[in-house]
Amino acid sequence: MTMSSRNHHPKPPGVLLTVALMSRLYWGTVLRSRKALASAAITLAVVVTAALFARWGAGSDRAVVYASLLRQFPLGILLQLAALLAGTAVVREEVESATLTYLLVRPIRRRTILGGRWLTATMAVMVLMAVVCLVLHVIAAPAGLSQVSGLPSLLWTTALGAVYYTTAFTAFGVLFRRPLAWGLGYILFWELALPLVPSSAAMLSLRFHLLNLAGLSQATERPAFLAPPDASDTASIVILLGATLLFAVISLWQFPRREYLGKTSA
């Protein structure tokens, strides 16, 4: 190889530039799509409708209804589904459209591609859930919040949940051919089902720890044998951060080692 040919090798872009480019690509191909915009609009319409009912239709049970809305929307199924769609699209959206193959042959580190797209996905879920929290708090929150969490606690807890779930479902997109199916199974049979079983098994659900941090783990009446166990805020934070780190390591370890060839990817 001559000196001139070496000098003409493309120089890999810097990490920050690559992250910015991958974020912009994710924004353009995923977040600005009609499907994503329609999903966000429907989500906000449902949340506003539920909040209006809590404000004018719940009567004396307004605090209980508000707590239930928090448990089911920004700290429940709405957060999980938003993270599932955004997280699995970090890898699989580009696999299905056959653009990931083009990206992977460029002089760009695979981990940087993954990191840039994951960052944008996580921020999108955080912003959407923050809007949901604000809508619920402004419209549906009762005058006194002694039995439910205040807005600052709710916002940072929801942000932590967005980071965990988006990271987890990004790993699903890296590992599985059908990450949406695997993710739905995880949500239904792990995150939503485990809190319903007796004893401390509920603590295996990461949603339990989000509710615990938000002060909502005891917000609903349950039979004594289904009463959720006590857990400290510190323990919940450590578990959530540890699980997030675990899924991040799995993604960063597996993504550079796998071949992605459109719908026939390994």
C-alpha cells in the first residue's frame, strides 16, 4: 500500500459529531414519522380526557383517581409502551428499512451509532412523559397532595423510568428479531403481573421501584396478602440504575458482534 493511498482513507468523524448525526437520523426517520406523531397525539388525547374526568367526574375520590392515573400512565403502561416503541426502533427500524447496513460500512464505531440513537430515543420518551405528568398535574391534581407524589418527584422518577425502559428495549432490539413481541411479553408477564403476586416477589418488577420512589406503591387498597413490601428509596435507585447498566452493557457488547442484513438479520 502506497503512502498516497493511506492518506486517502476516510477519517472517522469525532464521537460528538457522530452522536449528533445518529441523533438527527433517528429524529428524521423515527420521531418525525406519521406513525410516531399520530401515536403521540392519541396518547395526549387519552391523557387529557382521563385528567378531565378526574377533575370533574371523580368527586370526593379525586385524589385516589389522580394517583391511579399516575400509576397507569407516566409510571405504568404508557411509559412502558412509549419506551418499547422508541427503544426497539434504535436498531430494528434501520434493519427493516435496510439503512443500517449502509451505516455499518461507514468508518464509524458501532457503539457510537447505537449511543447516538439511544440518546435521542431516551430524550423523546422523557419529554413525552414529562408532558403527560404536567397535563395530569395541572388538570387532575387535587388541592392537597398528601397521599400522592408532588410534581418534582414525579418528573425525576418518570425520567429515571424512561432511561431504564428505553435502555432495556434497546437491548431487546439488539438481541431479538421480533423485539416488539418480546417487549410486550416482558411488560405483560413481568412488569404488570409480578406486582400482583403475594410476598416480596413484587420487588422483582422494576415498576415497583418507580412507584416506590414516587410514593405511590401504597396508593391503592389491596388485600393484605398482596400488600407490597417495604423498600427504601436508596435500594430502589440502586436496583433501577443497576438494571439500566446491565442492559446497556449487553447492548454495547452485542451490537458490534452481530450481523444485520435487513429482515434476515441474525
